Amino acid sequence: MRSLGLVSVLLAGVLLAGAYAQQLNLEPGFNGDQPIPVVTFEWASKGATPSHYVIAVDSYGRAAYRSDEMGPNGIKEAETGTPYLFNFTVPSATAARIFALTRDAAYFNGNFECAGEVPDEGTIKTLQYSEGPPDWFGHWTTGVRNATTFDCSDNFAIRQLTALFQELSSKLELDRRAEP
């Protein structure tokens, strides 16, 4: 299976940059005149551990991860100041795969929800493609920003990206819990 190979490469190739980053910051930026594309995956599910996480990967393979639990009354740890933040790098082959799948999914421009399915109100997934910041040195730019929110998807690329990001989160959470 191709996806198992990809997951193995992804999990084996994650280069950890530091256990706890003080700030999660992976916004689209520029390399000279060229915008740096970023793909972001956000997942939230009541009763899961973690109940909310976000992973962002840019086209160079630089990545950031934030996870937090939902506390009382639905308040995220991010709002109370205690989320888990982690910056790392994915292998170039993994970054290339993420962006190829993103291209195959029309850069998330459209509705990718399963046809005829009743969404599970407890789980929400969002994929976003961003290219170029909306504000560059005080001047508004027309940076591309497409996003799709879904529970399940019939689209192959969306399903592959979801599986890839979920496996990555599982690996990062295992590493987090193994730390002394």
C-alpha cells in the first residue's frame, strides 16, 4: 500500500527541532518575491485526546503543531495559556506529497463533504491552503486562502491528507507523552 509507505517515511523522518516552542508561528510568508505556500490541518473532536490540534506545513517542510484539550465549558487550553506547541521539520518527500495532494484537491477550493452523509457533530476537520500573507510591510496583498471544513470526504486527496496529518499528530502526541 502506498499510504503505509508514506506514513512510515513521515513518521521515521520527522526531525524534531525542540520539545516545546514558546510560540506557534507558521504563517505564509515570502522568500524574496515568491510567496511560501502553507497547508494547515485542524481537527477537533469532543471526548478525544487531544480534543483539538492544528498542524501547519510550508513548502520547505517547516512545520508547527499545536494541541490542546477542551476544558470545562468548551474552553480550549490555548485560551487558558497551556497548549502543547512544537516546531519541527518533515522530510522533503513528505512536504512534496502534501502539496501534490493539495493540488489534486484543487487547493481546497470547494465543498469536499461526503455526499448524502449526515455529519458527525462531534468531529470537525478543516484543511486550508494559504499563499502569501494578507499584510506585507503594511500593504494589503491578495494572498490565496482556500479552506474546506468536513467530517468525511469522498475525495481521495482529502482522505489521504487527513490520514497523513492524523498519523503525524499521533506520533507527536506519543513523543510528547514519552518525555519525562
